[in-house]
Amino acid sequence: MHRITIPDETGISHRQWQRAWNPIDIVVRYFVASFVLAGVLLMPVAWMVGSYALVVFILFPILGISLSMIIWRRACTAVNTAYQEVLNDITNWKNQSSDKIEILASDLNGSGNQYCLEPAKKYTLTYVEVAGEYTLLEEVTIDFANLETSTKSERIPSQQIVAQSFESGIYKLHSSKGIWKIDGLQKQ
């Protein structure tokens, strides 16, 4: 697994990103914190004053939940604003290519939704790098909620390649290691 860094231009922190994807965690933390705070501050007063302090004691956790919902919604808004830039940073093939390397890549396929968030939880894509001395085939999985990528790759030296072609979005490779046919690729 490789960690994805959030570009500084997005203005969102890693912690804020995690809050958007884990609303239950925030609600539980703030509920427990407000309950403990109310217990520490108001329980001694409740014994002396009576029922008024108990009402305030009940309101603290409600305020904690309300505050957690506000923080979560702000984190969701930040992720919805920044996610496209994060995806573009991940799939910026132009920075990786050179004159001697041909790059083919599929579109991002997203799966899994989170309430109030536009991006998918996971994305997959296929990446092919054709160089003079090798061909690299990669299936990239992006765990967007945790900002991690994993890859399954096969690097085939040019000596083992019998034939390879790319026509109409279909890449074909015949080698001593096997035969691959990958649909839906575009030249980058």
C-alpha cells in the first residue's frame, strides 16, 4: 500500500479528510466527551442544586452530537471541493511520461458511496507503460476513504515479448509469460 498525499492547494488536512469518511467515529467521540465533561462539571452541582443541573447534564451530550454533526458536514464539504484535485494528482500521467515511454490508461471506475460525499470509496484503473526495454501492466486500486493505493503489476522484459498492439482502445500483448487483452485504454 502506498499513501496518497493531499495537495496543499486543496486546503484540506488528512484529519479533516478522515472525519468526512467516518461520521460515526466523530459522533461517538463528541458524545462521550460531552457526557464526561457534563459528569465532571455538573454532577457535584446536581447533588446540591437538584433537577436543574440534571437537565443541563442531559443537554451537554445533545450539544456534543450537534457539534459533531457540524464538524462532519464541514469535512464533507471540504472533501467534495477537493477530491477532484486529489484524483487528478494521482492520475497525472504527463509528469511520468517521457519521449521513449508510451502510457496507456483506463478511466477511473468508482465503487461504494458515502452519504453526503460525491467521490466513491474505491477507484480502480488499468495502467500500461510501454518502454523500449520493458512493458509494465498495472491494476491500480485507490482506497479513497483511507487515501491508500495498491497495485498488482507485471513487468515484462522486451526479450520475452512476442507481439503487442494498441488499436481502438484495446491493448494486446503476447509474451512467453502469457497473453493479455485489456479493453478501454486511452493514450496519455
